[in-house]
Amino acid sequence: MSFSKSVYKYCIDTQFNLIYNIDSTTVLRGIFKNLNRNSQFQRLSLIHHIQRTMAATGNKFFVGGNWKLNGTRESIEALVNTYNNGGKFPSSVEVVVAPTALHIGYVQSKMRPDVAMCAQNVSSDSGFGALTGELTADLFKAWGINWTIAGHSERRRRKQIRGLGHDEESNSVAKKTKHALNCGMKVIVCIGETLADREAGTTLNVCFEQLTFIKETISVEEWARIVIAYEPVWAIGTGLSASPEQAQEVHASLRRWLLTNLNSEVASATRIIYGGSVKPTNASALIACPDIDGFLVGGCSLKSDFMEIINCCPPEWDSTARSELGKRAANDIQSIGADGKKSKQ
Ligand code: PEP
């Protein structure tokens, strides 16, 4: 373990109760005040060490394409060709796509090998057998599919938006996440607030509640196979993306939630990706934010724009450059309340 990581872990381990539910940077300033009253410089450099560790999530960006319910035989074939002819991807990026369950076997057999397949959803049932119409994680895994999305807002809001069946609830999302993990799959867990939530100032409460169901269902070790997709509902398929500042604020708070509710390893290793009208024109600014580790892309994953978005990711995971941004963002992060609003400085 590196020096900064071990210092950080020590602080978290020894001060865990203090840190719980309190802004970590503020608390860490308190810790270092006690550790070394005389040297402001040493305290600040240790805090910066810690912030750098926090920014150094994983070692690859993550870009997922959600093809949703799209694809004739011809259009799927053409789309696969677009991907296959899309040039080399940066080695710093992990790429997955989620075609419909109907197309996934075909796409898997034709797609370039550096794009992994992902289910758009799995059943909250598990196993095989008398489950007519269900598609379980066990089934996908048996067919070599190693990823699934869980809790996409179009499923969480089936009834509200389309008047169909029922809205998928967070406990079902957690249950299917657990089944998928049990089968050895990895899961992109989607969370995010509606416009009404944002206007009511409850963005973070909504996101934290959705994550809490996952936390209560899976083990700490299993977070290594989770990617969190923060997807504000008001930004999905609307052309209206969250600004980099808005997205970064939430991502930083989600990372702090991981820190306070799980541990420093999970907080630093979990990739938190942004979804909601990502396109080539906004991807670079979003990916430059220290806590944005990639994207979940809907509309633009159905065209060559997806390759452009992938190429917006830096060619290397540059933790030094990202930490500089992290330092600049630290003041912002400290000023966000549990209601998701920024307090006046
Ligand atoms: C999505 O479906 O997850 C999504 C983010 O869609 P879009 O990029 O079209 O907003």
C-alpha cells in the first residue's frame, strides 16, 4: 500500500465514527489539527495526499453504451460495423455495450473483442426453469455475458411514465444486483433524481437512498464489481445534460457516501460514471471532472458519436492531473449539504 493510501486508511480506520455522515475533508482537517498543531504546511500536504488518493479511482475509465430497445436486423448489423470500423480505442478505457437480450448473442459474435457485452436488465428471480418470460443473470452468465445494467430509470419509472405494470423499486434492483454478483457478473447500478427531486433540493437524499438498498444487500468485497451510473432522470434522452459542475458535485458526494458508508478502498476504487445526454460536444468537459470516471451513453451509442465519446477520455489515467482538479473541486465539495444544495461560502 502506498504511503498516502496507508495514511489515509489509518485515518479512516481510526476516525471512522467521526467521519460518518460528516464532510470528510472538514473532519480530516480536524484530525490533522490534533496530529500536528505546529505545521500548517504538513497538515495541508497530507490532506492533499488524501484528496489525490480519493481522486485515483480504478485504473481505467468506463464507457457503456445502452442501445435500449432499438435494432432491426439491418440496423444492428450496420451499428456493429460502425463499432468495428471505429479505430483503436484508448487503452485507458473499458468499453461495454448493452444491446437488447434478443440481439446480444448476435452482437457478441460479431463485435470487436475490446467491447464487452452487457445485459440491459436481469430478472430479480434467479436460476433456470419454470420462469416463463424471465431472463436471469444465471442465463446471461451461461452465455458469456459478464455485465448487466440494474435500475435504469426507464425501468424504475415504467408505471409513472408509461402507465405500465409497476415501477421497479430499489429493493428489486438490489436483489437482481445481488443475483448477478452471485453468478460472477459485474453490475452497472443506475441511480439519479427526477427534476422534481432536484428542484426540491433532495438530489442527494434520493441517490443515497437508492445506494443504501445496494449497500444493505451486497458485501463490501462485492463493490469491486459495481460501477455506479449517476443518471439524472431529467437529463436522459432529453438532450439536456447536467453541466460538468452539477455532475461533479453529485459524483463527489457519492464518493464521500462510499467513504462514510463503506470504506476508503471502495470509495477510491469504485468508478462513478455519468449518464444523461452525453455527446461528443460535452464529453471532454465532463470527463475532465475529477470524480467522473466515464459515461453511460444512450442515444449517441447508436452512432459513430460513441467512438468520439470514448476518444474524449484521456489516453492515460493521469492521477496527478486529476488530483489538481480534485483540489480545486474540494472547496465546492465541502459546501454541498445533504440536500444537494451548495451553501454560500
Ligand atoms: C441512458 O439511457 O442511460 C442514457 C443516458 O441515455 P441518453 O444518453 O440518450 O440520455
